[in-house]
Amino acid sequence: MRFNAFVAALASSAALARADVADDAGEAVSSASSAASSAVESATSSSAIKKPTFTVSSIGLQALSKAPIFLPIDDANLFYQPASIKAPFLEQFTDDWESRWQASHAKKANTDDDWSYVGTWAVEEPSVLKGMEGDKGLVLKDKAAHHAISAKFPKAVNNKGKTLVVQYEVKLQNGLECGGAYMKLLQDNKALHAEEFSNASPYIIMFGPDKCGATNKVHFIFRHKNPKSGEYEEKHLKNPPLARITKTTSLYTLIVTPDQQYEIKIDGESLRNGSLLEDFSPAVNPDKEIDDPKDEKPSDWVEEAKIPDPDATKPDDWDEDAPYSIIDEEATKPDDWLDDEPTMIPDPEAEKPEDWDDEEDGDWVPPQVPNPKCSEVSGCGKWEPPTKMNPEYKGKWTAPLIDNPAYKGVWAPRKIANPDYFEDKTPANFEPMGAIGFELWTMQNDLLFDNIYIGHSLEDAEKLKAETYDLKIPVEKAQEEAEKPKPEDKPKSPLDLNFMDDPVTYVREKFDLFVTIARRDPIEAIRFVPEVAGGIGVLAVTVIALLVGALGAGSSAAPSKDQVKDAAQKAKDSAADTKDKVAESVSSGAEKVQSEVNKRTTRSQDKTSP
């Protein structure tokens, strides 16, 4: 009841005070609210809650790669470490990369235009969605330019009787609208010169993403040697998977096994598998029989299955001259038809151009426009009856078709044994490969390639994936998610606010809500907003009490301006004292939250420790 009396007295005094006096009182209350917010902001900034630092162990790696969680971006603590595996060819683009890779400046072969490989290359860290510090990759730097670069293997890769595993990362930092990001495994031969690498350089396998317009696929092409003719032919996967067009890193894996099976994985997910003998076009092995090129169709061979009936005759009443349409004699002119109105009239809004010369240009005639009166009725001008389809029309007579008694079927040349037939039961035994090359043209630059594995061990390829791709992809996705524009989702009321989300706004909104309710019913305000009543509410009550006491509760005379200013100054001083108490309370709360974060981080590290 006392608080009700305070509020009532304050309201009565405020109503009697002059406008300038009321301004000073309002300034005191505003200062109190500002002091509370400032106290919280100062306390939370001075004892900021640190993000937990995540380190990734081998035990927690599998869960990390599968779980839909995001790591803190600034404190991921992921740093590049050289892979622990060995392979016939493993490239992570370390500082000595130029000793292995050489850009080509040869002329592009077999083209009408004189193109050169003028595109430049660099080895650098990603500029978009970097998932690991110090992790560098090979970057294609120029738009709309031909690029070519290659690296020889220390020793030719021969997968005869072995599994072949090809794996590499692709990062489309600027997306991919038109261009390729595939690799070529080049045929091992003595003429393999990196400086002459071009589109004409013979390759054994071409693998990787390619997109332009409606075309979007992951190439898997292998060149197969005809054992009879010695000629090579490209074998294309009939149903390739779609490429992943994303700015986060994508991992492409090709596996070919000695049993002539293949498998394509993207980001560790198996998307295609099948047989080299069945899923490629043209097929590895030719048909056993072919059409006899010397066989010719006999001159009396009849392929027409139907012929006009020779015994049919045109009926006597068949009139071939009857017109398709005739005038509708039953039609009548509509009542609203305007016979005297023309369908077109001079444009009433048209004006003669100022530079029109009647002597040189002739008499000016305004342009014609449709008569607006005609659009309001059935029509204008001379009325003519419409036409309708002639019920007697039959068109030109033709004899009906009957089965042809001389029909022999569709002729086909006889089959003979294919003189070029062969059967290669082991196309997976590719010829030795001596180098890897990227020979590309693309409209987007900054395509990045990294962590290339060419070898025979699925286990090693998986281990490399675990040490590289699996670690950085959650960080990249977290950054991508953080950079997405967030829809406006403001709390509908102060009750929806959370102290840890925005302490300053939390205190300000709760304080304002408390004061608003207290003006009507202070008991309800204490029950509805207890956190303010127990802490920040003390400040509000102190300010109100000081003002009411100075103004003289129960007095009918309006207080002087000096009295109100003196009360306002006391309220400001009290606000400063209360600010320190609020800061101490908030700081204590922040310390408790930080302590809880530390405990959770410690428990997380204990669980992931080997």
C-alpha cells in the first residue's frame, strides 16, 4: 500500500508541475535506467564468457563428422598437419610444391583457334570458408582462360591386379557456372614433358566434376586400348552422378577393383557403383557379330506392310469439290451492331509534329486507332454473316488400306562374324600412369584442389580423409551457416528475452516492464517480474521514493522547480551507487556461467581423450 501511495503522490505531483520541471524528473528516471544498463554492459564485457576451445581426437572424429553440430568459428584450433600416410602419389601442396608441379604454356591442339595455356596457378590458403589454418591448395587464378599444370609421379602407378583409389578435394570458392574441375591421370611414356602438357596429351583416366549450363556431372572416362588394332577409345560412364556445386570443400573418390567393379563417392557417400564391362559407352568389348557390309537388299523386297485396296471405288455421292466451310444462312445481325461506325478512326490525341512541313511532307494525317465505340458493342461497319463448317465436306477420296500380301518384313543385312571382335575380361588393368594433370577452362576463378591421393589402399584414403576433410568440413559449414542472412526474429515480449543473449537489452526491457506494471499495481509487478524487484527494481523504487519525498507527499501545492531539480540530483547519485551493486550482481552471474562452461569443456575433453 505504501508503494501505491508513492506512485499516486508522484502522479499527482507530476500533473501539477510545469513542463520544464517534469523534464528534470523524467531525466532522473532515465538516468537510473541508463545506469542499470551501463552496469550490466560493463560487467559482462569485463568478465566476458569465453567460447570453449575444441580439440579433435581420433575417438571423437567419427561422431564429429556425422553429428549435425557446428564448432565455434574463432576457436576451432584446427591447424594443418602433414598426413601420416604414404602413397605412390600424395600431394598436400607443401612449400616445396614447385619442385613437383610445372605449368604448361603449350598451344591447345586440334582446335580452329590458336589458344595457349595462359592461365596462372598459385598455392595458397582458401579465401572463402577456411576450415583449417595453414592448409594450402593449388588454386586456378584466372577467369575465362585455359589452364594446364601437371606433376610426374615418383614411379609409374600400375594397378594391374590391384585396387586403384583416386581421391582429391575440390573447393569452388566462387561457385561453378561453366567450367571443369576434373583431373587427368596421364599415360606413362618417355615423351611425357610437363611443359608440353595439353589437351592432346594421352591420358588413361579422367575423373572429376564438370558443369556448364544444363550439363552437370562427375566424369569417369577411361581410355581403352583395342588389343587387335592398337587404337585407343574413350569409354564414358553412361549415368554419372551430379557434381556438388558448393563453396565448402567437396571430396571426390574413385575406386576401381580387380574384379572389374567401380565405385564413385562424393564427400564419403557412395553415389555410383557397377561394372566396367556393362556401364560404359561404347562398350569395352565389341559385338561378336556385325552386319555384312556386302549384303544388299533385293530389288523385289517389299517392306510396305499396308497398301491401298485395289478393289475399292469412290462412292457416287462423294463430292470432292464441296468447300470446307459455308456461310451460315441462319445467322442474324446483332441488334447493337453499328453499321455507320468505322472500325478505325483518326487518333483524337495525336498532334501534328512541330517540324512538319506541308509543302515538303505533304498533308499531315493523324494515325488510325481502333474505334472505342466498337469495343462496347458486337461490332461496327458493314455486317456480313459468319461462316460455319460444311456438313457435306468429305475432302479428297482415298482408298482404304489393307494388308499387303507381298509384304516380307523390314529388311536387314545378314550377320557375319565380327573380324575385329575381341574380349577383354580385365579392363580394370589400366595401362601404367606416369603423371597427374589439370587441363581446364572455366568462367570462375579460385578453384582450389588439395589432398590428392593416388594409390591402392582404401584404408589409407580413408585415413587421409579423416585427417583432413573430416576435420575442416564442420568448421566450413559452421562459417557458412554463420554468414547466412538471419531473418528478423525479435522477441515478442520482454518475457521472451534471455539474459545471456543480450544482458543490456535484458535489463533495460525488464526494468521498463517493471515500472510500467508498478504504475498500475506494484504488488503485481513484483510477482510478474521478480528478478527486477529483487535487484534492479531497488533502483527504480529508490528514485521514486526520493522524488516523492522531496515533493512532499500529500501536499496540495505544486513543488518548486528547485525542489524537483534537487530531488533529481539525489536520484542520480542514488543511481550511481546502485549501478555498482548491479554490476557486482551481474559479474557474479557471469562468473557462474563461465565456471559451468569450463566444467562442460573439461568433461568433453575427458570423453574424447584416448
